[in-house]
Amino acid sequence: MVANIRTGATVGGAIRYNEEKVNRGKAEVLFWNRMLDPFDTAGHMSHERCMASFEPFLQTNRRTTNTVFHVSLNPSPEDRLTDEQLGEIAREYMERMGYGEQPYIVFKHGDIAREHLHIVSLRVDSSGRKISDSHEYDRSMSILRDLEQKYGLHPSIKGQELQDREELRKVDYQKGDVKQQVSSTVRSCLRHYRCASFGEWRTLLETFNVSVEERTGTIDGRDYAGMIYGALTDDGYGIGTPFKSSRIGKDVGYEALQRYYERSKTALKEPGALDELREKIADEMARCSSRAEFCKRLHDKGVDAVFRLNAAGRIYGVTFIDHKQGIVANGSLLGRSFSANAFEQLFHAEAKERGVSWESSAQAQPSSKSPSCPNQSYHPLDAILELADVQVYEVEQQRIRRRKRRHLI
């Protein structure tokens, strides 16, 4: 059995994620602990009733920022467990992790190859104190080993947790229910990837046919900030009517994203966090003679490379999406050797020699290892050049979006 423990600042987002699964018939509520009945009088799961159970604990919170405890328990596909057994496993796991007296709700999901559990609770107790997360991973692993023996479960296989993500699919406007598709994709991306900036977040979503825009400004002397989401066609054109993030939930809004960027920055600054990604990229840079070959080979290693070119065909930006590690990083974040200028020199110069015309940017998608590359610093001049080109690109993109909206109207 594998446990994936997640944390967050808004429990409402974790509840909505599971609520959507329930409403689509891909999950069911197994049981709840120290909570109000989560179903309304019509028999539908109620986000408001769940929040009413959590609110008293949140109001007593003293200093804890990330108040959410959200764990998925994933038995082996070979294990066949009844709902009663799954409930017993969930209850014992939460009790031994220190959450037995907490409000929590247990969901059984059936949206991937085998059934698994999602449990949502709070990291603050009724007095507002944080429940200890000291050695959380080690304690969780120890509990899982005991549960495997107790219930005769197959032991987990190293690396299996990487296979426990539900498959992320591109939004398909023709299938309808676009808001539902977009909200599901956005929330899945928030759960499975780390983006340290809006630019990286936008690049990630665009690979799944989701558009996103930041809207900030001042009206009548009052500042406002919000997010707009929408659908894209496979060739990157907007389709349908975009909608405000408030129609999905606060967990995908502007303020929640600012906290998400900060958490991602902190995680990516951890020693060695980006080393494996650097190694994969450096290995293919040394082997490949063209951008197309580079993207294809990197794709085979589970990494998408998204290049941005200006009107003259010059590479002014590159973002890497590591689907295996859940990392989205601009080249400049990885170091000077991976900046747009480095790739411009590597590929564009060679293209001129061979008489190749670069007319469009390349992309790739999701396995393996490679030699190492030192963590090199990023030269300020590279940042200035990239920023200038990005600003030109942004202006052009805004003009295109306005033209598309007029066309749709």
C-alpha cells in the first residue's frame, strides 16, 4: 500500500476536488468522523455542510498556515478489499497518525485502474494547536507496513506512488461541460505539479488546452485581482466563453495561486530538487543537433520542452515540464546553461548552417535517468533579454486574444 500525503492552505479545495468526483460517479463517501452528515436533504454531497464541520477548528487556529491534511491510500491492484475493510484501514491509519479525534471524511475513488481512498482532515486540533507532523513520512510508512501484514496486503513497490496519479487529459471543448473539465484539470495540476510563477502555471495549463489570465487593476480606488480560465483548441486558439475563477472556487483564485507559487518556490529551492531534471536536459543537449530531435528525446524521458520564439525566429523563452517529478521550470530557473540564450546558440546557429527555417515552437510529453550537470548561476543579462522578449510576446498575445473574442462575439 502506498500513501501520498499532501498539505495545503484551503480545505475547501480538497473537499471540492472529491465532491466533483462524487458528483460524476467516480467516487463515493465511505464514512466520516466527527462531522455533520455531508449530504443535504436531496441526497447530494454538500460542500457547505463539510465546511461547517471544519470551521470551528479553523477559527481556533493559532499560527498554522497549511491547515489541510489530505492523504490518498493506494492498495495494490492485486488486493481485493471490501468497503468494510477499507473503512477499518482508513480509521486505523488516521488514529495512529494522530488524527483520530479530528473531523475527517473518507472517499473511495474508482477513477483509475484500482480503487483507492482519499481522506481529508485538518492539521489543527479543537484548541487551535497544530498536530505534529514530525517524521510524518516515516511514521506513515511504518503504519502501512503494519497494515499490510494485518490485512494480508501486497507490499508496495518502490516507485509505485508515481503511477498513482489519475491520468490528466486535455480539455475537449466538443465533449461539453467545459467548466467541469477545466476545473478538474486545474485542480489536478495544482495537486501534481509545482510552478513557481504565473508564467510557468500558464504554460502548464496550456499543454492541457486550458487558458488562464491574470486580471489586476483598480476600480473606484479599490484594487482587485482575479483569474480567468477558459478552453483552448489543440492548436492553441481560445474557444467558448472564458469564466472567472470564482465559478470554480477560491482554491484556484488569485490569492490561492500566490500561496501556491510560494510553496512551489520553497520546494524547488530544496537541495537537489532540480538536479534530476537538469541531468535529463543536459544529456540531450549534448546529443541532439536540432530542436525537434531534442524535444522528442526529452519527451521519451517524461519531460515536455516548450520553446517560445519571436517573429524573427529567435528563441526567447523555454519551459520544461517534468511529468514524472511534477516540476514546471523555466530554463532560467535551472541555470544559465539552460536559458533561452543557451538554446538559441545551440540550435539556431546550427539551423542557419544547415539552412533550416525555424517557424514554430516545439513541445513534447511523459521516464529515465541521465548524466549530471552542475548547478550553474544565471547571468543577469540573460534575464534582461528574456524579459524584453516576454513583454513583446505578452502584448502580442493580448492583441490576439482581443481579436479572437471579437470574432467569437
